[in-house]
Amino acid sequence: MMGTEIRRAPNVHYGREEKSEALQKWIDMDVPAIAVSAVKGFVQHRPVLASFWILGLLIAAFAGGLPVDATSEEAYSHLLQQAELIDSRDLGQRAGVELAKAEAVYYQRKGWFGCDKWCQKAWDKVQMARAEVKRVQDHRDRVLSEGRREVGIWSSYGVKDIRRSFWSAWQSGKDFASRMTFYNVLFSVGARDESLYLMVFRLIMQYVVNLTMGLIGAFGFFMYNMYCLIVSYGASFFSGLAFFLLATVAGLSMLSTYLCSLYAVVAGGGAMLIQQAAKHAALEMSKQAALQLDSKPAKPQQPGIQRRCPV
């Protein structure tokens, strides 16, 4: 038994030293230095990808489009006002109102399990009203496209429309993340017995995941909308392709910068919390070690052995 206890003691002491060393590593960890080192390693090992990333950020920050001459600007402004007039007067005040009235009459006459002749007549009027709305919308789009062709997709007006489309899609992605996180919180209230810190951490991680999904989906919608705008501005194939690729690089640079910054903030905050927990654990271990040393009994003197005076 004594031999077994003597053999176990060094293992306990060694495990305690290992824990102390691991806690000290967490305490001494420099989070900003690690982040800077990760960025430097990415730039050094992937220079092409880093170059495209920097190019996209420069395009997103400084690209404003080519200037437009006075004649093209005047033609664009005139056709844009005409398209707005069609949208507000013909579509909003006439065709849209007639469609709303026809749909209201149809839903009043529609039965639960069938549709009589009066219901069929109301449905025909709804179809005619929808066709009129579609005709007015096509007319408005043609007028707007004619105005856009006067300035081109590389103009300041084209770049402004692309920027507006990008930020609109960006906001829709953030709104999606907020709604999904709200639903996650709503359906998880009272479902789990967990501490406040764990609940806040889980909520943050859910928001990060929802935001990632929302922004990636919104970027896909932006790319489709950008294609429609390039077609509406009447760009040629190669000109439109070049604009599409440059705008895509700029959008991906913005998206990757935002998401990587978000991940870095969350990871840095988690590392700082772990550091605080490691400091607290190291302090508790030192207190326990001091208490064990104070409570350790003195060795009893063996019988039959007398101490001699050294003199």
C-alpha cells in the first residue's frame, strides 16, 4: 500500500503541473498578435487571392463611374421623369386601383367550394386588370431602359444604381438574420435549463450563423439584380461581362471583410473570456495548493531513535 501511494503521488503532482502550464498558456496568449499573424500568413501564402481582395475593396471605396455629357444627362433625366410619371399616374392611380377593385369583387363572389357565373365574370375582370398592369409596367420599363441606354452602365448613374441594389440586398440579409434569431429565441424560451452566459453565447452564435446565411443569400440576389440592370442599361456582352466581374469582386471583398471581421470579433471575445476563466482557475489552484501545504501534518518521530547533540 505504501509503495502504491508513493507511486501515485508524482502522477497527481505532474497532472497539477500540466494544468498550471495549460492555464498559463491561455493567460499569456496575445489575441491581437495572433490576429495580425493570421492576416500576414494569409497574404504571404495566397498573394493572388489577397490581391483580388484588395482590388475589390478599392473598387468598392473609390469607384464612382464615368462622367456623363450634358446631352446624355438631359435625355436620361427627361426619360426618368417620364418613367416616374407612368409609375405614379398610370400604374399607381389607374391600373393598380382597378386591379385592387377587381380582386376585391372576385373574393367577395368566390364561394368555398366553387365559382358560379358571376364569380367567373369577376375572375375574367381580374385577369384583364392584371394584363393591364403588366402592360403599364412593361411600358415603364421600356422608357426607363431607353433613358439608361443614354448614359450606359459605366456611368455614374449606373454605378449608383448598382450600389443602391447592393445595399438594399445587404439590408434584406440583415433583416433575415434578425427575424430568424428572433424566432430562435422565441421557440427556445423555457426549453432549456442553462445559465445566462451560456444562453447569451448560444444567441450570439445563432445570430452569426443566421447573418452568414442571410448575407450570402442576399449577395446571390444582388448578382441576379445586377445582371438585370446591366441588360437594362444596354451594355454589350464584353462590356457587361467586365462590369459584372469587377462588381462581383468588389461585392465579395466587402462580404468577406465583413464576415471575417465578425468572426474575429466573436473569436477574440471568446478568447478573452477564456483568459479570464483561466486566471480565475489559476488563482483557485494556487489557493488550494496553499491550503494543502498549511494543512499537511508534521512527520511523527520514529520510536527508538534519539537525536544527538551536534556538539
